Amino acid sequence: MPQEKFQNIYDRAAHRKGGEAQLESIVRAPLSREELAQISDDRWLAIFTEKVFQCGISWDVVRKKWPNFEEVFFNFDIEKMLLLPNEMWEQKAQDPRIIRHLTKVMTIPANASMIKQARQEADSFSELVADWPSENITELWGYLKKHGKRLGGNTGAYALRQMGKDTFILSSDVESHLRSTGVIDSGRDTKRAHLAANKAFNQWQQESGRSLSEISQIVAYSGGDNRI
């Protein structure tokens, strides 16, 4: 089955959303390379932690408690996170102001270490992310899974997208479209599926000249429940 043309997907999404103007008003563009490179390390650690905690529970519950997370974890200062002894982490995991979950709390020092180590490969973690080529974006997902903690699946990708990195997301709607058109035929989180999805999005990008993030949202809006 040939890959569906992006224009067909766009037309269907526009029809479902009440026209092109309405569709364009809800599609969010990624940040520029320069904007991404200016993000501080603590904000990356914060977003990774937020997404880890949102796995398996209501996102709104985490958002409501988020100011408490910032306070308990010193605004996710990387150096402070790496200096805390293990017993202190156990104490923080029991703090009633946050969502008490030791395993998820322990991803914080692990991901802080990943962010700091990135300085050996680039000037900063933000520089590493900003310079990662979009045509190989799933390899960045793989980097987060390999070097970070609990950042596999969609967790790392959602964090990247929320911070403004140009990436598509294998949401249920996007995955459903890719499966129904034969682009992917294996488990969502397999390397085979990632490579096939990346190839499809690269093709749509060539056709449309749009970012991966915008294309991903439009694909989601073209069918299903609009999970972008």
C-alpha cells in the first residue's frame, strides 16, 4: 500500500476542524534552533520528571502538584540533584507535597547525570538536542531511552515536543494511521517501527515543507480522537 499523500491528510484534517483557518489556528510550531539552545539544564530535568510522573496517572494531578515538585527538588538544579545522598532521596520520595513514588523519584538523579554528561558531547544538553537532525529524530528518542531513566516509549518524545524540539509523536491516533496505511507493522517502540515512521514523516516533510511537529498534529487531527 503506497504511503498516503500529505495533502490528502491535510484536507481531511481541515474538513474535520471546520476549515483550513481553524486547523492552522490550533497547530503549534516548534522552537527555532537558537531558541532551543537557550533552554537551561534545570528545565530539561523538570520536564523529564514531569513526564515520568504523568505516566500511568492523570496529567492534571501532576500539574496541580507541580509547584510543590519544584520546591521539594530545588527547582531541579542539576548540581544540587547530583549532590544529594541516597537517604535524602528516600526522604523526598515520602514528602506528602508531591506524588510519593520512590522509583519515579529516583529517575531525577539518573536523568540529571545524563544531562550533565551531555556536556562532554556538546556545550550543553540543549545544544545536543537543538543540533540533532530531524531526519533522524527517533535516534534522539533512543538516546534518551539509553542514557536516561524511564524516558522510553512516548515519554521522551512528549518531553521533547513540549520543550519545543521538532519531533513527531506516536500518539494512538498517529500510530493508528501509520498502521492502517501499512507504514508500521511491528510493536510501537521497536527500532523497526521507529525507522519506518521516521521515513514516512521525512517524506511528508519533503512534500509539505512543514515541521515534523506540525505534520504529526495534522495527522492526528485527520482521524481518531485527535490525540496529538
